[in-house]
Amino acid sequence: QVRLVESGGDLVQPGGSLRLSCAASGSIFSIYAMGWYRQAPGKQRELVAIITSGGSTNYADSVKGRFTISRDNAKNTVYLQMNSLKPEYTAIYYCHVEANDSGNWGPGTQVTVSA
């Protein structure tokens, strides 16, 4: 069983920065893609950024140039550096990890961008 623990969500002013972390633990034999999704109130969950086991990345158009996803394979951890935050980025951010040939979701961490 794979367990994901996210951290780093907070209340931040527009233009500020946050760094999210997601650590995977448990009986992990292999990890492939790791990613971040978000869900704002009344909206569907959407992909924010994803990074493959080879280090290739993909971003939602709305965050390109502002967010950077990275991973530490030795720690089974994925990060999301978020800069120049906007109020419309307010959402619950979820970590998703493909491990042991299955998808796994974290419980989510709240990011609120407000003055």
C-alpha cells in the first residue's frame, strides 16, 4: 500500500510563493509519473504539472513560467514550486503518484491566494 503525504499549503498574498511537497511511503516497488492536480470550489479537478521518471515535465498553460515541478527519487518525493501566485490559483492541490502500476492520490493541501 502506498501512502502520500502532502505539505506546504498556506494562505499567501497575490504575487507570493509557496512550495508544495508530497512524500510517498509504504510498499513501493516502482514509481513512474508524479504530478500535481488542483480543484477549485465548484470546478473539476485539473492537471497542474506532471514529471515522468525520466524527468520530462508538462504544465497546464495557466501555470507555465510560474510553477516548477521537480522530484527527488531517493526520497520518493515530488515538489511544486509556485511563484507569482494569483487569486485564481486558490484550490486544494492534490498529489498523484503512479506507483506499483496503480495511481495513488494524496488527501490534498489547501492553497489560498488572497490579499
